[in-house]
Amino acid sequence: MSRSRHAKDIDQNTRYFHNLASARRRNNRIDTLVINGRLIRNQARIKIAIMAFYKGLYHQERSPMVGFRDGLVERISEEDALALEVLPSLEEVREAVWDCESSKAPGSDGYNMNFIKKCWNEIGLEFTAAVLGFFQSSMLPPDANVTWVALAPNFIGVKEIKDLHPISMVRCVYKVISKMLVSRMRHIMPGLVGETQSAFVKGRKIHDGALITCKTVQWIKQKKKKAAIIKLDFQKAYDRVKWSFVDLVLQKMGFR
């Protein structure tokens, strides 16, 4: 009965809806937050401290440029490199639009993919032209990368900044372009990713690394071998990527 009422009254202007909205607002409200070991109160101060925290986190630190010799990474073929740059067809753009989730949070313009699909007959040509313009010029359309960033709590009653994770609500053109690039990259990635990479690879699980480690330790104990095991834990490792080095790796792999 509760699920039936939820499905029926969730978007209606009823007391039930307003109670849900009020409860959600209370749960998501941040009255105090610990940032870098310092307790901060007051909404205005919390906003300033959060902005300063993420500016420092995403700041690109100065460091020497590190290079490496050829042959250390796999390289895509010239044929694959050219295939990635082929101008998409109109049908490919439409398939990418319909492959996107309709009810995702809208971007800064307030529109989500459901609106694009419903109004495709009216705006499909203009939308397709904006997407094709990126593949022709290698530049995003104006304002396509304008993004709303929101902090999502990992659980109710968060107290520290590490218990919040930022999510980006991007516009529909950006989503479709990303979808198309990922679709093309999916066919060549298996030849570039090493066998030891367990996370973020389809068909592999991050738990495989822990399982292999346990089996290795067990083998060492059984054989009475001498060994040293080092565990490295990088906090927010993917937020500290040096993009100039990523560009260098991609060039070594044969991407243009």
C-alpha cells in the first residue's frame, strides 16, 4: 500500500508530497561540516570552505614533466585511429540519444534527455548539428560544458567533507558526445588495458585483486618463502591526475 501511494501521490500537490520534500530537505541540509580537521558552522561559511577545499583539491600542482620511452604501452593501429575520427552519421547520433537515460538530472539549462527525445521532431536537426559540429571542429559548442556541481551525501547525517562526493549535472549535448566517444573507444580498449587491471573493466571485478593477494600470501606461508608486501592507499587518486601526463600517454598509444 505504501508503494502504491508513493507512485500515485509522489508528484501531486498533496500533504504527502510536501512531507517527503521537507524530509529530504532536512536530510540534505548541512548545518556543520568538518573540513581539514576544522569544524565549520553557518551556511555561508560552509559554502566558502567547500569551494576553497575543492579548489585546492583540483589545483594542478607544478611538477617536472615525466616522460617514458616508446614500447611501454600498447599502441592502436592507424586504422583504429582513423575510425575514431570518422564523422558520425545522423542515425549514430540518434542512437546515442536514445541510449541515454531519460530521467537523469538535468543540466544547467534545465532540460534532460526525456525532453530531447519527446521533442526530437522539432529540435532533432539542430541538436544533431551541434553534436556533429564537435566532430568537425574538435571544439565543444558554446556553453555545452557549463555544468552544475552538487555534493551528494554518502549517507544521512554526514559530518566531514570526505563523506560527500561531487556529481556533475551536464547538458544533453555533452552527454551524447561523451556517449558516442565511449561507444567508439569500447572496441579498441581491450587491446590497450593490461591483464592486471581489475577495476573499471567490463568482465573484471575489483575484488579479484584482493582474492589474488590472499592466495599469494597463502602460497608464501605454505612454501615458507620470504616476501614483502606493500599496500598503497591513495586518497581521491582520480582527483589528482596530471593531465599533461595523460596527454603524453595517449599520444604514445597512437591517439591523435
